Amino acid sequence: MLTRYMGMTAKSQSYLFTFGLVLTILGMVLTDMWLPMVVGAILMTGLMVESWIRVAHIIPMHEEMRAMRTQVNKLQSEIRTLEYNE
């Protein structure tokens, strides 16, 4: 959705967006400023869902892909050494 601030970890951003959503909903309950709060709640919900999906699925997937890439490179180097020895 938006460009992330790189000074924070993804998990910290998830907690921050969740806290922001809770504050926005609390503001909706306690004040009469419905229109700005509804818009803020929609935006915070989108940011929160995206950040939790990133923490739960996308980051672990990238780590698995890195591990698989190193395994493939290792196997390719072993194949090259076997072909070279023959």
C-alpha cells in the first residue's frame, strides 16, 4: 500500500498500526467527529491487515526462498565439480 519506514521492524509497524486502529475506534466512540474517524479507521485497518500479512506470510516466504536459493547454488556447484571430475 504505502512505502514503509525502514527504521522500524515489520513487527513493530504491525503493533503500531494495530494500536492506531484501537485509538481511532476509541476516538469514534468518545467523540462526535465521525467522518474523519471513519476515514482514519478504514485507512488504519488497511495498513494493519497489510502489515500483519507481511509479518505472517511474506517475510517467512522470502526467508524460505533465500534458503532454497542457497541450496540450489550448493547443488549446482556439486554438479559442476562432479562433471569436472569425470
